[in-house]
Amino acid sequence: MMKMLSRNTPVLAVLLVAAASFAQNQVVLKTKLPPPLFVGTPVPLNVTNLEPPTKGKRPDFMVPEGTLNLARNKKVTASDDNPDVGTLDMIVDGDKDGNEGSWVELGPGKQWVQIDLAKRANVYAILIWHFHSQARVYRDVAVQVSDDPTFRSGVTTIFNNDFHNELGLGAGKDLNYIETYQGKLIDAKGVKGRYVRLYSNGNTSNKLNHYIEVEVWGKPAV
């Protein structure tokens, strides 16, 4: 038994050193949050498969050192290229405020927005602010990453709570969630791709789709 441990000691040492190195290269993702803003009379949600509301500050999320918001001021396209309110560039302008004048409003029903990161990247986290001045749930939220701008091939789905496959992307298993000023953080697990596409299908207050800000945290792929 002692001889077996002795033979494995160099391997264990290498693994421990690698784990320590990995831990040292991880840092807390830091983003500036807008002020909390719940106004008006709360609307009953009556939503199934609902994620429990976050109490207090969201737990720290670790990303590799040098991770940046690659979406800032990048090109945005959408299924609705003529928003009812705002312009598509507002989705990546850094303004996360919940007041009027900070959000983009797309038409009713199934809609998507797409961000071109300009280069292929390792994506570690995506933060989404749909609309946070009212406690509401956006329906059929899905997020995909691909190197194909048409999203016909090489697509990785990193989030999908479309339980009934309304979007036609396949039935999702992620939970619905209530919008807050902290945004929705999605773990992208380092998936590689140049384009990020985000879907929704109305919300619990109306049939429209809104975006305040999207952040894509990652590093250019090597």
C-alpha cells in the first residue's frame, strides 16, 4: 500500500499544483449594477417552474483573470429591426437603468436579438437585463452561441426555459425567473463562438419583448 502511494505521489503533486494555479487565475466577475427600481402595483405572476427569488446580493461568480465584457458597443441585430422603442445599439451601451429611455422594446411574440462579438471568444458568463422596474417574468428565454451568424450550424444552447418548445429550439429545462436590477447571470462554461443570440416570447405583463442591457463576459479565443 505504501509503495502504491509512493508511486502516485508525483501525479498527485502535479494535480494539486494545477488546481492551485487554476484557483489563482480565477477572479470575481465585477459589473456595475443599476439602482433597484420596483414601481407600481405588483402584478400576480402565476408562473410555473419559477426560480426562487434571490435574497440579497447574488453569490460571487468566478471567471478567468482578464475576462472582459466583449459585447460593449458591438453590433446588434434582431428579428425586429425596427424597435417600437429605442434603438438596438442601446442593448450594449452600458446603460442598465430601469427608467424610461433606457430600454429597447421589440414587437409582440417570438423575437430575438443577436450580438456580434467581432471575434471568436471563450464565453464564461452572460448577463441579461430585460426590464427591472417591475417584477415580471419573460417567457421562453433562450440563449445560444455560435460561429454561424445564421445560427443554422454549430449552435450551443447555454440557457433555455421554453418548456413547451414554442421557439422551435427544443424543450428547455431551465427555470423561469423574475427580473431584478441584478440581471440574470448565465454560466456559459467557456463555450466558444462569435455570435450570441437571445430569444424571448413576451412577458407576464404584456406580449412585448424588452432589453435594457446584455453583457457577454469572455476572452478572445486563441
